[in-house]
Amino acid sequence: MPKRSSQVGLVVLAVAVSAAITLRIGTGVADPAPPGQEPVRHLQDVAAFQSITDTGDRSRALFTEAAKVITDPRCMNCHPVTGRPTQGDDLHPHVPFMQGGATRVGVDGLSCSACHRAENTPVLGSRLRSIPGNAHWSLAPDSMGWQGHSLGYICRQIQDPARNGGRSLAQIRQHLAEDHLVAWAWHPGEGRRPAPGTQERLGALIAAWIETGAECPPE
């Protein structure tokens, strides 16, 4: 039985790679940005916001800076509102078609782990270049779907225990600053741009945001 399961996984992996190569999508390669709209990849450190004297304004500015990571495609692709993952810098539909299901790791017969291994998997000789992977690869719960929402909405969503899995603000900081799956965003494999800055800098920004009252940008 384990042997048959392994064979099925390899078949699914081959189908996924073939589809991505044939359709030229699912590559995770950034499309050229329109003139004047090149994405900002730099992440400022906490010290850059010390000159903002109003504590509430500084708190909102800190979250807005941290949100460069939170709203980056490396994070947003796994935080849809549809229960279906997206791909690439343009957040296009996942190929092959996938559902997170109740477990957030796929559905019977097609789990995320059929293609997404514990580590990024290089794919030679194609535009795909690599299949992303992590031991904890999964889709965020519906309550933490970010795509299409404003920064203010996401900010309130993140700190709401009814939606964030019962986490306190301290646990939110720990998750963003130390979680291994979050860390993947800076090590996404060949063919994908990493999230801006570093996980350490993101953690420092979130800590400073909490210390200044965890204020949120307006809707």
C-alpha cells in the first residue's frame, strides 16, 4: 500500500510539472512590472520610524511597513479567501486545480504533499525551475484569507483571536518571527523572488507595532 501511494504521488507530481511547462503558468516567475510600478522589495528597520512622535501614527506606520511582507505574493498565495491557493507574483489560479479542503492540506486523492515536498524541489530544463516545499506546507484557514482586503482589515483580522486561531499578540509576533513555514517566504526556491527584508526584521517591526498599541491603518 505505501508503494502504491508513492507511485500515485509521483504521477501527480509529473502531471503538475507537465501542466505548468505546457501552459507556461504556475512558474512563480515575476511578470515585468508596469512602468513606474516596480514593487518595493526593501524592508525598513524599526529605527526608521522613531522620528514619528505620535505613538498611534508610528504604530500604524510600523504595521504598514510589516505589511510589505504580509501582502507579498509569497504570503498572499497561501492566504486566499476562496479556499483555493494561487500562484506567482500575479496570484493566478493554482495549476492543477486545487482545494485546501477542511484540513487545509488538500482533499482526498490530491493532497498538497503529492507535489509539495518537505523542501523546494528543483525542476531542471523548464521554466518552472522549482516546486516550492516545506514540511508544514498548507493553506491558511478561511478566517485568515487576506486576498482582496485592505491593510486595515488584515490588521484587525490578524489580531482577532476569533479569527487567528486564538493567538495573543505575543503569539502573533512569535509566529511571524519564528515559524518555519513563514520563513519559507525568504527561501522560496529557484524562479521566485523572496519576500522583502528578512524574517528577523519582520519580527522586530511586529514587536514594535505591538509595543506602540497595535494600531491599525484605516479601512
